[in-house]
Amino acid sequence: IPVDPFDLVVVGATGDLGRRKILPALFRRFCAGQMPKGARVIGAARSDMSQDAFCDLVADAVREFSPKQAGEPGMLDGFLACVDYQRIDARGSKGWEALAAKLTPGRVRAFYFSVGPSLFGDLARRIREFGLVSDLTRIVVEKPFGHDLASARALNATLAEQFDESEIYRIDHYLGKETVQNLMAVRFGNMLFEPLWNSQYVDHIQITVAESVGVGGRGDYYDRAGAMRDMVQNHLMQLLCLIAMEPPAKFEPDAVRDEKLKVIRALDAMSPHHIVRGQYVADPAVPAGTDGPLGYRDEVGNPRSTTESYIALKAHISNWRWAGTPFYLRTGKRLVARSSVINVMFKDAPHSIFGADAGRHANTLTIRLQPNEGITLHVTIKEPGPGGMRLVDVPLDMSFAEALGPDGRDPADAYERLIMDVIRGNQTLFMRGDEVEEAWAWTDPVIAGWQSRGDVPKPYVIGTTGPVDADLLMKRDGRGWRGIN
Ligand code: BG6
């Protein structure tokens, strides 16, 4: 559905996020016919760059990250015609009047802060001071949204000085993923699951976000963050909320966000015995001096780092629906595969009429977020053949690519959806300030505990499923992780 012409100012457009995600996402929306003629994408940064040089940067980014669409005749030139550049000084006054002159009255004007949070306050003040605000102003900010509760509160307060909460769009790109939204469709669009979606029928839930990549060029940031701040406080927390929340009355921003907030507030304080931290080490089978991937400490250049690149934890939600059903979460880098999966593990049938020898298999609902997006329901049937009543577990498997054809195979990227939601003014898939703060309020004491105890993460070898202790976390409860692949 096309949107009305808009002005989108990408502050920090020349940075990594701008090049990899924001500009290619806008380009793909342009190719899909969703960006109307006359819409403007205005890059704003402190580099003294000509309009042509910026267009070259955009063209390179688009060719690298959207090669298919960039090859379609006329598309790239058409998109570049919408692109503009303005040098600005976030901390001073340079460039702001010129930027104001480039904005068209009466249309949505969104400012995407693709810069470090230390600049949010200055940018917000400049936008107001130089009269860039209108009735249709939207401010988009990226994670990391704070480093802890105090810094997140300070950021929220800084933004709140200039803008109303209804104008602020905090991106968690996991919420823009097609399959993450499908969680809500599966839960609330079917009669089948919701009656069973509680501690009476669900034994436990596993949420795995495994990555095969390491920290790459982001070592500096990551070593100060670690998996808890980088992934759990935001992406995994959002998945947990969508899985655990009560049905909102409507698929509307505050209705959904109110329910998510209640989940975070109902989380029990974490016990240190329910958390395993890990840090990847080089594979000892790869001889030193050869080209195998580096261990975490070598990769970030901090030989004594105690930052976790992996975390597994058991969380409890103390409310009527979930009391007694643990949620096991794990995420890590340099694991055996890239795979984000949620497994809803149902309880055993209360009684087996077939006797102990027939075997028993509890049902599992597996939601594959990426890759091979789809859903599998494991059900129990009779093993074929004349051997009597023996039970086997078989998958009812649905791959989005097969079921939905081209739309399922090539879902829109999270950023495409989220940027267009900003333009439409739909905040449903964006985090509200109080959600972010509550999530920090839950993670802060855990991190403080590690610091005060001098906790050192357990080593795990690159390409494995993580530290052995994470398996023990499950084993102690008589359970086991489902495979990562
Ligand atoms: C980012 C984290 O928010 O999400 C990265 O900072 C992580 O460390 C990335 O690699 C994972 O996103 P995706 O979409 O590749 O699963």
C-alpha cells in the first residue's frame, strides 16, 4: 500500500547502519512502488560531502546490499532522484537552516537518529530550536537504548523534553521480522493454540537465538555490552513478551505494548544459579597460526575480557497463566549455526492407554524465526507396521516458502516494514519508553551481581552449541535443549 509523500532525514546516513540497512531498505520499498514520487530521503551527517558523493555512497550501498533490485532497469536512478544530502553539526548550528529549507510543509517528516545515543539530546534540541518540527514529526532511534536503567531513563527524559511519546519510535528490529509478527498471528488468529497456552498444558518454553558470526568489527561496543545487553534485554525479551503476553484487545500500539509491559513486570528476579555465561574460544583442533576464526578475547583485543558472548538462562513469569512454567532463553555468537527458534514444549498426556512399552512423546510447537522460516507441530502417531501399538513422533511441517510461494520466500526485511510503519504513524512494533526501562530494571541486578562476584564466563569452542553448563541448566530440571539446527 503506497504511503503519502514524506521527508525522511537519516542523521548519520553515511554510517554502517545507514549503508547496510536503512538506505537499502528504503530502496527496496521504492522498487516495490511504496515510496511515492516526491518523497525525499535526506542524508545528514557531519562529513563535508557533495550531493554527488552522497549519491555514489547510496548507489554503492544499494548495489552491495540489494543487488537484485539494483539490477532492475531504471530503479537505481529513480531512487537517487529522491536522495539529498545536508551537512549538519549536531552540536552546533551549522547546516540546520539549510536542512529546514529542504523540508516540505504539510508532510510527514521523520528524523532517523542513526548515531550514538550521546547525540540524541543535541539532535532533539536542534530540531526544535531550528523550527524543524511540525504536527507530523517522528523521531526514530535505534538500540542500544541505554546501557542500564539509569542511562535509559536519562535518554527517555532527554527525548521527552522535546517530543511526545507518540512521536518517538524506538526500533527493535526483531519486531519487524515477518516471522516475529507471525507469532502473534499464530497465537491470536487460531482457536487451536490459545486454550492450551498456559502452565496447565505447557511444560516449558525454549527461545534460542543462535548466531554463527562473531563480534566482527564491533568489538569495542560489544565488549562493553555483552550478550545480556546486546541481545537479551531487547530482542529475546521482546520474543518472550510476544509468546507470554495476554491477548491484547486490539492490534493497536498501546494495547499490545501494555500487555508486553505486564509480562516484563511479572518476571521474577533472576537467580544467579539460573544463568550460564559463556565466551567463545578458538577451536584447539585448528593449529595456531592458521586461518581459523579467532577466540573472543583475541577478536576484541582484550586478553582479560570477562564479557559474555553467550548466555543461557531460566526465567519465571509469576502470573496466573505462567506460574510454574519455566522459560529457557539462550543466545550466543560463533555457535554451530545461525538459527532463531522458539519451542513450546507441551506436557505429556496425563495417562498412556497403550502401556509403558509403547513410548510417549510430548507435543512440541516449533516456530522457526530464521532461517527456513516456518512452523512445525510435532504430534504422536502409531508407528506403521504390524509390530503392535508403538508410538512415534512425527512433524507436521509448514515452511513459509513452500506454503506462501514468493511472498513467503522473500519476506520484506525488518527495516523496510519498520520504516514504513514510522511513515504511517503506527507504533505497534516499536518499544515504548516504559518497556525499555522495565527490561533494564530486570537485567541490571543480574549484571551488577556478575560484577560484584567477579564472574568469569565459561569457555565454549567456536562452532559448538555453547558451554556444557547450559546443558546442565536444563538437565538439572530433567529437560534438554532442542537442537540448534
Ligand atoms: C543486533 C545485535 O541487534 O542483532 C547483533 O547488536 C546481532 O550483535 C544482531 O548480531 C542479530 O540480528 P539478526 O537480524 O541477524 O538476527
